[in-house]
Amino acid sequence: DTDGTDPRVRNNQAGFVAGFDRDILAGKLNLNVQVRGLATLNPGGIEDNGFAADTEYREDGVYTETLAAVRLSGSFMRDRLKPETSLVVGLEHGDLRLEPELVYKPSDDLELGARFVLFAGDRDGTFGRFRDNDFGEVFVSFRF
């Protein structure tokens, strides 16, 4: 829907992805950074359709979405201990998802791990709407 006036058809979007990946501390840590952006084209047509008619209508009038993701991971004790932390931030609404994780592999067949996922920020954002739903988990994986 190039004009943005047909509520039954999704509007065109333009987007980009940029990032880099870098080993630091002699390869013990890896840093990965990525940014993704999307912009809905011709949002004025959506505004004219109104809330009830168009599923892409946004009350806040923001028709862009930019996410920045950072992951820092490592490998220690001959790849037996693997800590990792990932953070994704929605730039328009200042919301985020933070996930630290620690995996220990005492043998080739056994893996023990724990992670926690935290959501924060504005309820209108991608992650902020889940801000009361943080959770943690412990997991065991055995291969035979």
C-alpha cells in the first residue's frame, strides 16, 4: 500500500541493518553490536484511516522502530565456562531487554546453565510492554 490509505494492506517500509563483531582480550571475549531500523512509508495515510480501521495505526504517532543490540560473550577454562550478556534497546521508547547467562560444561555430555531476562521501559515499546514479566531459569542438558 504505497499511499498508506488501504487499511487491509500493510504499508511499505524501508529499513537498514548495520553492525560489527570484534574479539577482545586475546580472543577470550567477543563483542557483537548491531543496529536495525525500520520506517513505515507514508504514515499520513494511516493517520487518516484512524484507529479502528488500520492495524498499523499508532496512538503515539511514531512510525519508526530502531533497535540496538549488544552481546558480550566469553569462553574460559578451555571452553568449559561460557558467560554471555545481551542487551537490546528500543531507541524510540527507551525500553530494553537484558539477558545475562552463564553456562558451565563439566564434561562433553553435560551442560549446566542459568539465565535471567529483564524487561524495562515505556509500555508502548517493544520490550517495555513486558516489564512486569521478568524471569529466571536454570537448565541442564545431557547428551547420550
